Amino acid sequence: MKIAIVGTGAIGGWYAGLLAEAGHEVHCLARSDFEVIQSHGLTIRNKGSERLVRVASATRDATTIGPCDLVVVTIKSTSNKALPALVTPLLGPSTVVVTLQNGMGNVEALAQLLPVERVVAGLCFVCINRLAPAVIDTTLAGYVRMAAATGPINPAVETAVATFAGAGVDCQAEASLESVLWKKLCWNIPFNGLSIAGGSITTDLILADPALNERAFLLMKEVQAAAVARGHGFEDTHIKRQFVVTVGMGPYRPSSLIDFVEGRDVEVEGIWGEPLRRGLAAGVKMPETEKLVAEIKARLAARG
């Protein structure tokens, strides 16, 4: 397949490498790393091993890539206003677009650009960091779950899942997008948020602090209550699993913490704002989430 990766940071770089290794014609649309990727390729690190992967091309101009079979969007949701310029030149009459972005509201943005039945949402349960231009380090390859932007599993989802699974990714289809979103937010809301609100700390320090550990649990219970109220509930075993998985991550820096520390926009609306609005609209009280959002905004304001 001819595949475009829109945003070749940590997530985009990792899957660009895997898809290229699987034999696909992969083109990287990158804001800052395109020259390094074009001249030297992607350096992929995974638990001590390292390999260099070449892609078909790397550019910051989508028009030089042209229509693709599959487009994978991994830019931050804070940059969704740029989606028309980045994605539209890559679209053909049957192009499937997969968003691997965090939070809620991303499929709605993409559905403005192409028929919604060709938009797929993928949720990545992974630990991946970009250490330097075109250098991607993976400590937990994890898994990806994909669902249709609306409705049940459809041909677009099946195509996307088969492509990723064929590249060695643990990738499966899910019947409900919102169900998967709430499950992912069960980790993202507390750990991305408390890493900032707790004073720019890694996940191991959140777990080691009794007060922050308790807040993480209460935040997860609010996410669970919101999911239940909207008809997409999950069991307490999922909450317990988030803590077990996080212990195995060690001193991990969530993506929102990296953005905060490096002075970039933080995905406040996608990760906290929109889920909070949906929960409140469903009649769920979410005081811990409201408190966390206020703390994050205060930290951002103080950062300047």
C-alpha cells in the first residue's frame, strides 16, 4: 500500500518504521524531522536493540506525496486546524484515514474532509518516545485498538487493522469507538494530568505518592462513571490493570508532560475538556476531573 504518516514524532515514527519494514511504500509528512528522515532514515530502538529503517520519502509538503491508500494521522490534536492542508492532498476516492491521536474530537475533525465511513480511530496503548530527530525509542510496544468513526466495524476498519497487524502490531477491531476512547482516557486523564499538576513528575513518582495515587484512582472512577452513563461502561478490572501496567513503565514521561516541559501546546481539550463536558452532560459529577483541569490550566498560565 501507499501510506502517508502525518506527523512523524514518537507514534508516527514508530509505525512508519514498522509499516515500511513490512514492505509498504511509506511517506513521512513531518514538520521538523523530514530532512533527517529523508537523508538518514528512521532510527528505531526497542529494549536495547536498534535498527535503521528507510522510507519512500519524507517531506513537509503533502502535495509532493499525492493520494494514498492509507493515511495515518499522529499530529497533536492541538494542531487539528491544520488537518485540511495536511490531509486533503493525500486523499483519493477510496483513501482510508486512521487517527492515532489522543483524546476525543479527532474523528469529528477528519469527518469534515472525507466520508465518515472511511475514517478510523485507533487508540495506542504504548510507551514510545522521540529522543532526537528521527530517533524513536520504544519501551512498551503494547497494542492498538481500532474502531469506525461511527457505527460498527466496517471495511475501512478491517483494512486498517489488517495493515497494522501485517506489520507485526498487536492490532484488533472494536465494535464501539466511544467505548475504546473511555478505556484509553482511564489512563490518560489521571497520568497525563497528574504528571503536570504534581509538579512535572514521571509516572513512577505518581504511584509512589499516596495522595497522588489516590487521586489517580478517583479520577479513573469518574471516567468509569461517565463511560457507564453514556452506555460504554468498563469493569473495575480495567482500572486495576492501569496501575499494573504503569508500574511496568518505570519512570515514564507521558506525552502531555513532555509537551508541557518543552513549552508546546498541551492537549487540554482533547484529553480532559471534551470528556469532562460529555460526562457532565450525561449527569455525572466529576469534581476530581474539574479540579485537575483547573490545576493544569493554572500550571500552563504560570509557564507563560
